[in-house]
Amino acid sequence: MPYIDSEDRKAMDIEELATYFAEMDLPKFAGHLNYLNFKIVKTYIKKNGQKYFTFAVVVGTLVCCILEIYRRLAAPYEDIKIKGNGDVE
């Protein structure tokens, strides 16, 4: 996870947007999250040009985001469930 400095965090304060997303049902959340990510990536690529390296970095960054979600949120949840329900034998 890239830990960004406090000044950059202030410039990207998205608490209101995060709260808006948190109140959605799952189908709406999925569509809106996809739209938001695609819009950010599309805007970046449009401004910086279509190059293989740009696509590779964008896709790689999104994959790292997925892995970070799993590592920090899903895996600890699974560990709790294994303790509560038992592991696969």
C-alpha cells in the first residue's frame, strides 16, 4: 500500500464520497465503484497518452489495490471465521 504524505491526503479528502458509497446496496456499489475507477484511469490515460507502460502501470496498480484489500480486510476476516468454524480438513 502506498502511504502518501498528509498534504496529498488533504488534497484528496474523499470522506463524503466514501460515506456516499458505503450507503449503497451491493449492485449499485459495484457499478459506481467500477465507474469511478474507470473514470479516474481513463482521464489519466487521456491526459498522459496511450502507451503500453502507462497501461501496464495502471493495471498493475489496480491489481495491487485488490491484493491490499484482500491482505488487510478479507484475510483477517477469514482467520476469524476459521477460528470460529474450523479449517478445511
